[in-house]
Amino acid sequence: MLKITIHPEAGAARLTLEGRLAGPWVEELDRCWREAAGAQQNQLLVDLSGVTFIDPQGKALLTKMWQQGVKLHAVGCLTRCIVDEISKAGSSWSSARSSRKDKSKGR
């Protein structure tokens, strides 16, 4: 089970998650994220401090959200590790793309 609470704030929105990000709850988070992103023209933050488990589909969704500019807030060992993996992988993706662009321009 996953509880998702949307907190609209000035210029941003925060999604607070509590429980397990797995199975059908991944689709529910995806739906809530798209709904919140559509209503907000600014920053979106996902608070993972209450999350106890993330399955591979949940991690894939968080990765997609992070790639589209969502900030991920994690405090526990599990969630911090997953957020670190997402952000480090994202950094290597963007530097690999940058270095390919630089090589194609002769830099």
C-alpha cells in the first residue's frame, strides 16, 4: 500500500509518499505526478522519507521523474541509496551525451 499526499505550495508542489512503491502503486504515483505536473508550472518535489520499499518499476518511474526535473528527497538508507543511484546514473548519462557532442564538434 502507498499513501500519496499532494501539497500545493507557492510556485511548487510536494508529493509525500508513505508505504511501498511497488506493483499497482507505481501506476498510481505516475498518475498523481502527471496530475500535479499539469497543475504546476514550477518545481515538483517528491518526499520519499516515508517509503519502506521500492521495486524496480518504482525505481524506473523515479528515474523518469528525476530526468524530467522532479527533485527527490530521501532520508532513509534504502531511499537515499536509490536516489544516489538515480542521480549518479543521470550524471553519467548527461556527461556521456556531452562528451559525444563535443567529439562530434571536434573538441
